[in-house]
Amino acid sequence: MTGETTVRTAVRIHGRSTQRKALRALLDELPSHGGQLLLAGEPGLGRTTLLQWAARSFRAGPVLHLGPGPGRAAHVTAEQLLGTLRTATAAAPALVCADDVHLWDGPARTALGRAARRLHAADRVGLLLSVASDRAVDPELAPLPVVHLDPLAPPRAAALLDDVTDGAAAPAVREQLLAEAEGNPALLVALVRRLSPAELRGHRPLPRPLADASALAETAGGAPSGPSDHARDLLLTVAAAGQAEDGTDVDAGLVHDALRRLRPAPGPDPRAEPLPEQLVLAGDRLRFRSPLVRRTVHAAATVERRRAVHRALADVWEGGGHRLTGLLHRSWSLGGPEPRPASSDRLAAEAADRLAAAADGAVPASHRLRATAYTRAAELTADGARRAERYTAAAEQALLAGCPERARSLLAAAREHAAPAAVRGRAELVRGVTELRDGPVGDAHQSLLLAASLLTTEAPAEAANAALAAADAAWAAGDLAACLATLAPGPPPRTENPAHGNDGTEGTEGMEGTDGTDGTDGTDRPAAPDGARGPAARTAAVVRDHRVGMRALLEGRLDRAGTPLAQVVERGRTEERPEALLRSAAAALLLGDVDAARSGGARALAAARQLGSDALVPKALEYLAYAELRAGRHPQARTHAEEGLRTALRAGQGNTAAHHRAVLALAASIEEEPDVVTRHVTAALDTARRHGLAQAATLAQWAAARADLGRGRPFDAADRLGLLVLPGPGRGHFAVWRLVVPCFVEAAVLASRHEDARTVLPDFADWAGFGADPQAAAQLARCHALLAPAEHADDLYRRALARHEEAGGDFERARTALLYGKWLRRRRRPREARGRLGTALAGFERCGAGVWAAQARDELRALGAAPQDDGAGKPNRLGRLTPQQLRIARHVAEGATNREVALALGVSTRTVDYHLRKVFAALGVRSRLELARMVGQAEQAQDAQGARGVRRAGHHEKTGAQH
């Protein structure tokens, strides 16, 4: 090393908004009443930083810092401490901070806990304590409200690293630092500090191990040591066993078997000895309370003790028939990551070869365990090319296990060594897929194209998969030209321009097979049927057909897209591999076969879970959510998307999470949850804009506009949707904007933008004719009805409802019934209008579309079909209004201007002015704000009883009772 890097203090706190919000709530309440909070987190997560932030932020009174004091704390009683606190806050509220309370002696902690519990709200004492979570919380402190600190999410940790280094870390170094720190900010800073500037910038190799015993102990506050030899051995054995299981819990019986091999002499049963406070026993599983402490215990032990423990664990695992885990521990018994070449080269090489052979699939194991085995094999490999290959294999397994940050770190280690083109291609494939799930999709597209190019000669099947993944990246980015170029037949594209055949058939016939042939089995005979071909050939056929079908679809040759995509769907019916099932579900979505998409997505989800492919679970849930959404089953879509969001965030898949948020926003847009819509739209757009996710952005913006339309704001909705569907450079995603057209037409007609609405209908008619969207034909008829003269609209609405009966889907059918009912009411056909509006209300209630149900209720009230009391027989103040006045009042309460109300109701602005004056006089209000408040309160009381009355009215009309 040439010296340490100077690490500057971070200019801001990273990733602690939830914790700061809780602290801020405590500080804001202090002037009126007191409160307590306990900050808990493993060492290094920033408890002290948050206490200091709270102390700086408090302005209403003094800040007291409480410490035990040498030799005095044990003699302080709870009563004395309580009296001191009350005296200090007699004149003004005070914030009392006590950091690292776990380090106080027992009597002091007891006194503090009892004093905290005896404080009253009137005392105006804000007590803010912090404890490390690497040991059990003191029973006296356990009742206090707790705010937990978790490791930083990867983007937050990356922002902290850039902050303290001014962005000086080389990309490969950056990835390895982030992986080693595991989201612990103090450890991240300690790792940076021990590097020289040359190492930080990637000009010199990084030290191995990167997180050594000194850095870990510095962060953890020292290496824990048990009170006895048995306790120390137990801590180290659990820590060593966790090496093969990524630090998760380990089998207690296995640990005790290893301990007996370490100390074979007879003695008392070690299970009877008290458990060290750093460990937790849950059932028959042992784990450390803190992953950082586990790593510290293992790293700080002497080499001899570590090797002995790993030998004992290897004996136990191998004796139980677990070969791969046993080989791993046997390899760790040889020494550290870099064995001494003079004495252990041969042993290391043999161990590396055995590990790699076992990890290749001969031994059943999880993806996480295989990743660990390949990593260890790479560490023991002297040859640079083979080392790079094994690091790459480890990255592949880490990606399948849902650990993208670990995969990035392993790829960085692989890049330190020269490797053949095929290995570099595999590495680029992993990098591209990782970026596709959580990174700029433009970067992912280029990495995947490079992977396809590098793999073409030696691994044509993998090259085809890489090219199809590159098309997925271009699809996500909304780059139609790049998507077509990537899907073109032949080798991966070198330019942005797609190749077109002269006979108009290229893209279907003449596409090269993904196994490097001309689409046959390598002879003059046609390719064998799927049943007579192996998995690789079947995969090649799926990839080929998917590319052909997607390209034909994007070129507008809809007649040529159906057959190859249908073949992908059909092959999925007999598949068991999650990757193939996901392709089948994706093809079914392109074809509009929502039942096949649901089936393929559900089977892919089950297969991914059964195989432990955590990385594929969020994508399977995404396809399931999209299928339910396309079928109009919004509650089911929401359920899948909620689980998908959780799994995507756990797997570090920010882009997939953005898609799930967009689905959640669309589901919430039909419900009475505007705040939920806004939250998910904001989060989805934040990721979409940073990573270039045009598809997710279009879906999120559609959700926001549909929420506007549902709440009676057609002008806002038309403005949002016009940007998505009208021709121009800012048009929405090429595969999504057509789905948005029916919403835009409705909003545009209500906003008197009829010509804009007509502009987009020809393209939508083509889309409806393709048949990929089961609702499109009915929606097209509805759009024509909205734009048609009165003599034709009636027939068009009826035709649309008939098409809905064929396609199914409560929500879209109810929307058409609502619009038809509104049209009938304006034509003074109240009996027919009541039937259609009752049908609409029943449909909206059935699918949970609360905001649209409110529109149907409004229309029925305007017809006098709903009761005008509060459900308990008491007159409602809104009952004083005429139906027209009630409609105007509700529109104004929603924030509409008089002009917007006039356009929505088809009357003049002067008429709205006149009725609004009558409304103010009848209700005794003086402002629009008062009117909005009164309408909201009255509507809450009316809804339950009104819904029952509406259902009776809807049932009475036979024409409107069809569900």
C-alpha cells in the first residue's frame, strides 16, 4: 500500500428517511408532551449519527447528553434519575440523549429503563436512547417504542460511497466495496479508509480479504469473546457454519456435533451451558443477532482455530452426505482466500477442481451455495483464465439466487484476469441481465448485445438468449428501432438500423436457428419434433419463435406474428423450467391470451420457488399481475403486484419493482385511494426516469390520468393522456399507448377535444382487429359512440355492451354502461338510464372500483333514484338540492372550475353560475372549500344506504340487471 485514502465526512445522512420521520415526530410533540424512542441496530448502522441529528434539530429547549459516568452509574436509582430529568425540564421541554446504552452496567440500565417508564407526557421530556442489536435488549428497556435501523439499500450505500470519495472509486472497486460492506455505512467508510488512492482508483489490486479482521472489529467495536472456552468455540463454530449459508441460521445439532469433534474429551453436556448473548436459538436453529458480529468473530479468530473448526464442520457435513458443503469447509480448512503458494498450491488446485465439479450440478444445492462454492474455487485457482471463469460462474449463480450486488462484485473480481471470449460473453450476459433488472436499460442493452457477439461462435444458444434479453432491454426502454434491430435474423446487430428482406418475408422465414443452424437440426431434414429433442433444442426453438413473433408484431405484420407466438405458448404447456414458462407467459400476453398468460405465470412462479430461483419470482409475479390487469381483475392484479414488489425489493430488482408499482397504481386508480395512486406513481416514475424505463413510465402516467378521469377531472386526464397517445416524439411506449386510447377518447370528448380523439382511432382500430386485447373491440365501439351523432350513438353503445358480454371483464363493461347511462339521461330517457346506471354501479362494486361507483351513484341521484337521507331516517342537507344542483356541487367539490363543470354536463357556463349561487344559498356556505367539506361529509353518510337503494333500482330494470 502507498498510504490510506483520506475519507471526508458525508455531507448528508443517506437512506434514513423513515427513522428521521419518527425522530421528527418526537421532537415536534415535545413542547406539549414528552415521549421516548429506542434506536436499535447493529454496530455501524448510524445510531450515533441519528442521535446527533436529533440534537441539532431540537430548538424548543435544552439538549442533555446522558452517560453512566465512571464508577457512579451503578449507585444511581431510578428515583434519583427521574428527579434529575424533571428538574432539568421544569422551565422548558428538553431532549435527553443516551447513546450506546447497552455498554452501561446492569444497574445503570435498570435505573434508566425504570425512569423512562415512569415519565409522564406532562413532564415534557423527550428521551432518545440507542442500543446495539447484537445482543438482547435489556428487559427494562424492552417496553419502549423501538425504531430499527437496517442496512442501507444498495442505491443509498452507493450514494454514501460517492459522497465520501467524491466519486473517485473505479467502477470495479466500487462494486466490490459495496458488496463487502453489505449496507453497513461505518464498515464502508472503514474499507475505503484502508485503501490507498491507487487502489481506490483501480490502478493497483485490492487487498485480500477486503474486509479484514481490523476493519470488521473497528466497526463492530471489538471482536466478541465468550466467557468460557466452550462459549468461544460455539461462537466461532456458528460463525464458520454460516460461511456456507450466507450467514443465515444454522442447525444447532450440527454445530454441537462439530463441537464434540473439536473437544472429544468427556465432560458436561455443552447444551446445558448458557448461550452467549450474541446468539439466538429458535427451535433447532442457531444464528447471530448481528451479521457484522458473525463476520467479525470469524475473521478475528486465529488461523489455527478457524481451520480446526472448518475441519470439524467438514467431517460432520460429509458424514451426513452433504458433499458440496463438506468440500467447502474442507477448502476453508486449508487457509484464507490466498493460500501460500509454496506449500499449498497442489492442495488448493485439487480443492478448487473438486468444488467446481460439485458446483456444476452433480450435487443438489441451492444457487446461493453454488455461488459460494464457485467463489471459493476461484480463490483457490492460480490460473487467471480459469479463475475468471469460476468467478463468472459464481456470478451466474448469485444472480439466480437474487443477489445482484454479490453478482456485480464477483464480475468485478473476474475482470481482474484475462479470459476467453466465451467467458467474457457469459460475464457480459450476467452484467446485462443485472442492469436490466436494476440499472439503466440502455446500458443493459449494450452489455447484452456484446454478450451475444462474444458468445456466437462457442455458445450459440446462450448468444440467442442474450440477443432476446437485449430485445427485452430495448422493449423496456421503448426503443422500437433498437428492438427491431436486435430481433432481426442473423448475428447480433452492429448498428441501430434493422435489416429488411426484399421479399417481405424476412423475420419469419429464413431466420437462423439459435443453435447456429438454419433453423433445422443441422441436416437437410426438418428439425425433429419437440418431444424428440433435448432441452437445449427445445429452448432454441422457443427463443427462435419468440424472436420471430415479436419482430412481426412490432413491424405491424400481425398476421405473421400469431403462429410463432402461439407455438411458444403451446410449448409452455409441457414445460417445467421457469425460464421457458416465463417466455410462454410473455408470448401469451402479446397475443392477448390472458388465461394462458395466467397459467404460464403461475407455473413459472411455482417452478422458480421450487428451484430456489429467487431472481425469477418477481418477474413471474409481474406477468401474473399484467394478465389479471388485462382481464380487468384489478384486485387480483393488486395482490400479485404487492407480493411482486416485496420480492423485487428483496432481490435488489429496482426496475422490476417499478413495474409492480405501476401495476399497483393502475389497480388503485379505480379505487377511492388517490394517495396510494400518487405514492406508487411517484416511486415508479422516479426509477423509470433514472433508468430509462419507458414502459413503466407510460403505465404509471396512465394510472395517474385514469385516477383523474375517475374523479371527474377530464381536462387533467386529457392533458396527461394526450402526451402518451397523440403522434409525436413524446408518444408513450410503443406497445402500451394503444391500451391507453379508450381512456384518452373519453377524457378528450369530455374536454371538447373531439378532433384529437378522432386522430388516434384508426391505429386503435387496427389494434382491435389484431385481437390481442380481448376488450379492444368493445372499447372501439364505445369510442365511436362517444364521437357519434345522436342517431348513431345508441346503436354503438348497445354494440359495445354486446361485445363486452363476449369478452368479459366487469370494469370495462361497467364503464361502457356508465357512459351509456349518462347519454340516456341527457336524452331524457330516465327509465333506460336507471337500468344502465344500476348495471354500471353493480359492476363497479363487484370489481372494487370505488371512485367509478361514486360517479354511477351521482348519476342515479340526479335521476332521483337514490334516497336523500343519511341512512338513519334523518334528512340530509344535500337533499335540499335539485338533481342538477347536486351534480354541480359534486363537480365543484372535486375542484372543477365553472367552465369545466359546464363542459362535463353539456350546459353553458352561465347555467353553472346560476345553479351554483342557488347551491350556496340552499346550503348556507360561503366558499368552495366549505362546499367541498360539506359534500364530503354528506356523501360518507349517504354511501352505504345509497348503494342499497341503487342496487334495488338496478335490479328492477331487467335490461340493466345483467352481470
